[in-house]
Amino acid sequence: MNSSNQHRRDQFGFCFDNSYSKLPQALFARANPKQFKNPSLVIFNQQLAQTLGLDTHALKAADWACFKGRAAPEGALPIAQAYAGHQFGGFNNLGDGRAILLGEHIAPSYLRFDIQLKGSGPTPYSRSGDGLAGLGPMLREYLKSEAMHALGVSTTRSLAVMLTGEVVYRAEPLSGAVLTRVAASHIRVGTFQYAAAIDDIGTLKALADYTINRHYPALDNHPQPYIGLLEAVIDTQAALIAKWMQFGFIHGVMNTDNMSIAGETIDYGPCAFLNTYSPKTVFSSIDKNGRYAFGNQPKMGEWNLTRFAESLLPLLAESQEDAIGIATECLNAYQTKYRAYWLSAMRKKIGLFNDEPGDLALVEDLLMLMYKHQADYTNTFRNLASPLQLRDQLIDDGGFKNWQILRHERLSRQVQTVGEVAVLMDSHNPLVIPRNHIVEEVLDSANQGDMEPFHDFLEVLITPYQMPKNDKYLQGASAGFDASYQTFCGT
């Protein structure tokens, strides 16, 4: 969305606009963050603040007041957004039950970013909930989102976490906390589902026009902009999920209300990363049937996009039959797009610069060998150029030896040198990911008041392609860890 120079920056560098609040009233409700009595700052993202054009010195001099809930930034117009969602296949009307959008900050680059407080108290959509959050889940989102950004995955980001000074009661008492989240926007597939569900085509059209203007402005001159919007979101999601699969990321709760129209990874509740490779891997405690297992994510992305297409039907054509035909044709392109993005990434992970017809089989054969020997996903790809560092069972497998021969033959048909191949692989295969057991260790320490392990791990995660000083960050969990490990939603 275009911005002009009319927006004024406050003393901290904030420059708020509130364009979403100009949409039909059905899409949001006014909501004010809770005022906490004894808040304290836990962590602040200096690098992100600089990107946003914020003055960290002024913020610190003011005792981080705007992050402690003591003063809303100048120009902010706090709202909670309405949306619906298919949650594990079941449709519900939802909305921001524990998040409040302060407004849209316009950076010096003129890019627009939502600034949202998560865990800041009840809203009109809280559905009898308290709207609060615990420290552990908020720090988890901070850690994971910054790690994903460093890996090159499109994601919401975390600007700050503060302690509220209050206790939040879940399965056990938790230290209350608020996360400041930054996003291209918080428009979701579920937002469109909500607009469609209230059966007001004017609201649906206003939301679609706004989304095109904000996220896909090139469609302004498209002869059929709503078809263009569907095609663009399909492409964006195919690229995003291919990235997840490239790095072994398991979202854990791919409900339609957690699918960003801007193509960013959003909601880091029960997410985790693969250790040993298996498409069946599920860590989320609420995913009882493996709906969102690692290997199911591409398919569930398509399922979610189908719900998006259904929401857009009134805008795609005058007759429903024609609209369904258009939507079906657009959705039929998803698998081709996804496979192209995924295979392009996987080629780079094994050192291939160009395309050959047999590349898919080469990649899939390696994955089958990794599955057979329960090989570590991250370390196997990183160490392909140095096989002696791989698991003995994998190295000694005759199938793997044959695979290596086939790969070397494939590499020999490239013009690039061995050194160039190594550089390509090292830039697409991280040394470090947010290993689940280490995430739990640093969060346990943080909950006990010791943030040093968290900061040490974060420092490593934001440079994932560099060798860490401590090799503990390179190792998978002890045997049996994954079998009992569970992640939780955090609500």
C-alpha cells in the first residue's frame, strides 16, 4: 500500500497509519490493551527496530513505555480483527481473542508493518478467555520467528517481549507476558472466510480491494483482479510451504486462521523442527490424527487455499458455476507451483545448479534412505559433501553408496567446480536450527529468570550458516526424545 509524506513520526520514530480501520466495521472492533501495574522489558529486537526506523535510545530513555502498556504510541488506533477459520477441519467464527493491533507503522522505506500486541488482555472476540499469555510461549515465538527470518523464510517477526508482572493460569501458573509482533499484515484466509460468512458482498469486495492494494498492487491493472488475487496467493503459499519443507519446519496448527494472505509464517504455538527425517512427524499435542504432520503440509496448504477460493467465489464470476470453474483452474496450478519451488530448493541442497529430468528421483531416493536409517534431516544435508560425518548406518548402506555414485555422475554434467558446489550447498543447508530440546532448555531457564541461555541460543540462530562456538547446537536430541516430545498451543 502506498504511503505519503503526510504521516508524522513521533519522538520514538513511530509513524502510524490505520488504513485497516477504514474498512467496514464488521471486520474489526475497537479494543484497548490492558494496563499492567508492574511491567518489565524482557527482550528487545534492536536489529528489527532499526529496520523499522525506531529510535532505541529514545525508547530506552522513556523506559520502553509503549512496550510496557503504559502509553500507546502517538497515532495508534487499537483494534481487534475479526476472522473465521477451519480449525482441524471444523469451521468457527473467531477473531483476535488475545491480540490487539495498534496500527500500521510506516518505516522510512515506506513499507507498511502491522504492530500487534499479543497477550495484552481480552477483546470483544475473547470468547470468555482472559486474552493473556505466558512468558514461555511468547519467548518461543520470538526465538522461532527470528530463526526463520535468518533462514530466509518469510515470517512475522518479534520486536519485544515484556513481563506483565501478573500470573497467568493455564495448566499451571505462568508468568504473564506480552509479545510485540510485526507483520506485513494480519489478513488471513480466515479473514476472507469471515467476510464471506456474513454474506455481505460489499464487505468481501472491500477486503479484497484492500488486500490487492496493500499486498499485490501490481494487480491494480489486472483485467480480472480477483482472479489475479487468487493466483497470487496460491503462488505465495506454494513458495512458503516449500521453504518450510526445505528446512524441516513443522507448523503444527495450519488452520485457515493461521494462513497469512501476505505469505508470511504466522503463529508459532505448537511448531517444531524435524530431527530424524520422517514425513509422519507430529509434535503438536492437539494434532491427534496427524492432520498437520510434516509430510502433509503441502496437501493441507492446498486444502486451505481451496477454502480461500470458496470465499472469493462471489467476486470471480457472476454465476456460481463459472466461478467454481475459474477457482478450480487456479487451484489446479498449486501442486505444479509447489513442486517447482520445492524441487528448486532441494536441488540446491544437494549441489545442483541446473535442471535435469532425473533430479526428482535423486532427491526422493535420498529422502527414502534418510527415512530408512532415521537420519538427521539437517545434519545429513549439511554433511553430504563430507560423508564421514554422516551416520554409520547410512554410509554403509549399499543403496546410499549407489546414490552417491549417481549424484557424482549428475554433478559431473555441470560446469561448476567442486568449490562452487560446496558454496551452493553451504548456503542452503544450515548448520543450526532451533533444535527442540535446546528450545525447551532455554525456555526453562528463562522461566526461572535466567535469560543468558536464551540470548546465547538466539545469537547462534540468527547466523544459522556459520559454525557455532559450541558444537552442542549441532547435535540432535538424545535417543527417545522425539518419541515423547510434545508442543502446545500456548493459549
